[in-house]
Amino acid sequence: MEMSKKLAGKSFKFGDDISTDLIAPGRYFHLRSNLPELAKHVLEDADPEFAKKVKPGDFVVGGRNFGLGSSREHAPTIIKLAGVGAVLAKSFARIFYRNCINVGLPALKCDTDKIDEGDILEIDLKGGEIFNKDKNIKIKFNPLPEVMIKILSDGGLTGHIKKNEGFNL
Amino acid sequence: MGKTISEKIIGKHAGKEVKAGDIVVVDVDVVMAQDGTGPLAVDQIKNMGFKKVKNPDKSIFFIDHAAPSPRKELSNSHMVLRNFANKSGAKISDVGEGVCHQRLIEDYSCPGDIVIGADSHTCTSGALGAFATGMGSTDIAVGFAMAKTWLMVPETIKINLGGKLPKVVFAKDIIISLIGKITSDGATYKALEFGGPLLANLTMDDRFTISNMAVEAGAKTGIFPTDNITKDYLASQNRSDCFKEISTEEDADYKDIINMDCGKLEPMISAPHTVDNTIKISELEKVELNQVFIGTCTNGRLSDLKIAAEILKGKKVAKGVRLIVVPASKKIYTEAIKEGIITDLVESGAAVMAPGCGPCVGVHEGALGDGEVCLSTQNRNFKGRMGNPDSFIYLASPATAAWSAIKGYISDPREVL
Ligand code: SF4
């Protein structure tokens, strides 16, 4: 992923404790081997219309503990496949956060109370800043840990391993 | 300053002294994936250009989440795992063998190990004194291929369990109560390390239940020191040789210490739709049930089936309630048959299914209808978890589940035991 890229899009707001069951429901277990199909159901149990409404570049904005629950990497993968540019939340569950980096989906910790549904956001990944155009305010996000930047810029974990023929963190 | 158990184990596997916050590459002892996460891990192993797994004897694919397969797409995923296991030398634990975490503690995880698995409840093996944690398919693919992973050494919250456990309060009630206290993200990035005088009275089954649910507080692992109870358990699995002393150090640098007086506990419930939405059973309003489920990597062990059978024997499940029972592994199932437990359960009206995850994750065998309510012994009750976002899941111990199945609504097992 290019860290210098600027992201822009509309915000879709969700609450606290958005579980991986809400993102990639277990009843679609059989679609895990067909990710584009599974992506049509992304976040379905939190907002049944989300997959239809979301446009490439838009943002998923959550509250506390986003992505809690199962280890299914399919959850961040289908958020990315739906075209989402980044997930913003006050905090992330551990496995989900790690999976985001591995699949190349930016996960940004910030004060999401300053963002409402439908706000247009511009994000400078490298600069660590979100500009909320509708509210005309800047929101800082915590920079990613160094090891994660390294993995991201090598194109995710498999890219990192291939490039370095093993770990080089 | 002493070291936490996690610091000691990770340090050994990193080949140097470590402390909380360090980021290290470590050797891993056991690597696993299940049928929901395994196929993607296989893809990633191939993407990286690997054909074999590094340590075949301790690389395992478990077919447990959709086992036996309810539809062709999943049957095909199972074929991917069997074929890859065949070619790579990895082990396969197939239909009927049981839930991954139960199989790991029976046959694979040892004290002092680092165990990584593409399933969030991999922390269950922590009860054996292993540093065991869940990750996604890509991380696990690297683990399979290289027997290595990277870790941030976690800070540790020490949980001192004390007091005399009341007769009808179980490990499940302890852990539900703890999660209610520290909340669903109270231990994110951290290890929970259990200690205190009550450990002497906690069986391995109790400890597995507690470690299993550490992740429901966001924890990276839920780890126990080892003792004679651990030793006896490993001996019962014909694995005495893998016993190691794993001890806590009183002066370790804990982030936090929580003292829990378990003498004051009563049966606990997690109400929909989060595990930390906990309530004492005496404070719960009447909740009518459509389904009761006893099983899973949390509470599908022999002692769980035994207490359920003790309550259900000679009685009948309430009209209008379905009771589903799934032993966590073949070993448990066989033992429960020998002891007459399965007969008691079936005669009371239970539908007993093949060892595996059963209805826990909403794939098959007991998906809920619109508006239906289930009381389950599993570890999470998120909206949609059992296959329907318009249903309601309550969590409790097997004793509460069994007694409630008879009554038809959530009921206090102290009325019967
Ligand atoms: S029993 Fe439930 S929680 Fe345990 S591994 Fe299976 S699906 Fe996951």
C-alpha cells in the first residue's frame, strides 16, 4: 500500500462493539471461498443496506472495540473488497487490527465522535490527519506502529516474507 | 523485578530476555487452522511459494466448524484442507474428531509452548501453561510455512482467584463475572494471568473454560501456571512427558492486579448481544426459551455433560424447548457413552450431535428462527452469531442450561442442585 496516498470519501457511521459476526455473518460461512460474493453481505447485520450504498473510497467509522470476536480475516478482507478506503474507530480488537494490516486495509484509531454519518472526509495517511470537510475540522489519528508500517509498505505480510525471505522487522 | 509467565515463555522462544512492549520474532511450537480459516491460510502458504509446512507433527487442520458438511461449498473447502494436508505432511483432524481447541489440549499443546491458531479461542491452551493466541489466516500461513511469527510482548493483568467457590457456582460463572467487570475490551493487547488460592480447587476442565473466554475481554491469552492438576491431566492424555513447571513470580511487573472473591459469586448470565452484558441470575427477569445448547470449546467437556446429565436424568426437557448437546471431542463422546451420560441426556429429550462446533457459529445444526431465544454454554452471544440477527442468545454454565431446559425458561440451578 502506498502510504503517501490521500484518501477521500463519505463516512458510514457504526456504533461500539461491531463484531466480526456483524461484518461477516456465520450464516454465509459457505461463501468464504467466494470472497466477492461474501463482500455483498459485508456488515449486513449492522446495516442491511450498507453493501448497496457504499462507494469505492468511502469510510467505515466505528466506536469502541471495532472488530471484536472471531479471527476471521475474511472480515477486513471483504470491507476492503467492498471498496472501503479505511476503517476509523476509537479502538480496535487485537486480531482484527492485525488482520487489517495483513490484508492492507488502513485501520485508524481516532476520536470518531467528531464524525457523523455522511460526512465527507479526506485522510492523509502519512501525515496522521483526517480532515472532516463537512465540519471543517482536523482530527488526528495515532500513527501506526513501526512494524506495521514496514509490513504495510512491503504489501502486507506475505509481501514482507517474500521480499525478505523471512521476517525482517 | 520478576517476569510474567508470558514474558518468560516468549523470551525463551525469542532467544533473548524480553519485557512487555517489545516486538520480537519467535519460534512457535503448535500451529493450527480450522475449516473456516484454513482454506485462506492454504492459499497464502501457496502465494508465498511454500509447498510444505515446517513442523508437520504440530501443524494441524481441524474440520470442526461445519462438520459434517451441510453443503457442497463447504465440502469443497474441506477437500482443500485434506489435499493440502496430504501433500504438505500437515495433520488433519476430520469430521467427528472434535473442536480444534479441545483437540489441541488433548493431543498437542504443552506447558511452555507458543501455540498460534487461526481461531480466536486458541487462548484455551493457556490453561496448560502455554502462551496461546489467535490470529488471522495470513499470520497462521506464515506460522505453518516457517514455524515463526512476530509478537508484541503483552502487558499482563494478574487475576487472583480467592474465596471458597459456592457449591453451585462454576468456572463459567467466574469468567462471565470477570468479563462483566473488565468489559469486552478491558484486556485488549494484554495477557490475563490467573493465580491465587482457588487454583488448587480448579480442575483442568474449569481452567480450560476460563482460559477459553479470555479473548472475550479482548485478551491475547489467558494463562495459568502449572501444578499437579496439570500434571495429572497430561498423564490422563498419555502425555506426561510434556509436563513442565510454569510458575508465576509474585514480584512480576503486572500492569494491574485484580483480586476476585469467588466465594461471593452466584450463577451468572451474559444477556444479548455482548458477553460483557452480564447479570446475576437472581436479578434476571423471566426469559422464555426456544432452544438450549450444551457444548462448544467452552463447555462441551466431560464434566459439563456429566453435570447436565445429573440434572436431566429421569426428567424431561420442557415442551416447546429443543435441547442440543454436542460433545467437544470424540474422546469426550466415547467416555460419556461409557458412563451412561449420553443415554440419560437422550432419554430426557436431548438431540446429541457429532463432536464439533455444532450450532455455535450459525453454520448448521440449530440455527435460530426469527425472534427465537437460546440459552447456550458457548462463549459469545453476538447478534447473528447463531445464524439469525433477529434472535437472542444468553450465555450460562451447563448446570444453568440443563435446569433451564427442564423449566422452559432461564432458571437458577441452585433450585435443583
Ligand atoms: S465451538 Fe464455537 S467458539 Fe469454539 S471454536 Fe467452534 S465455533 Fe469457535
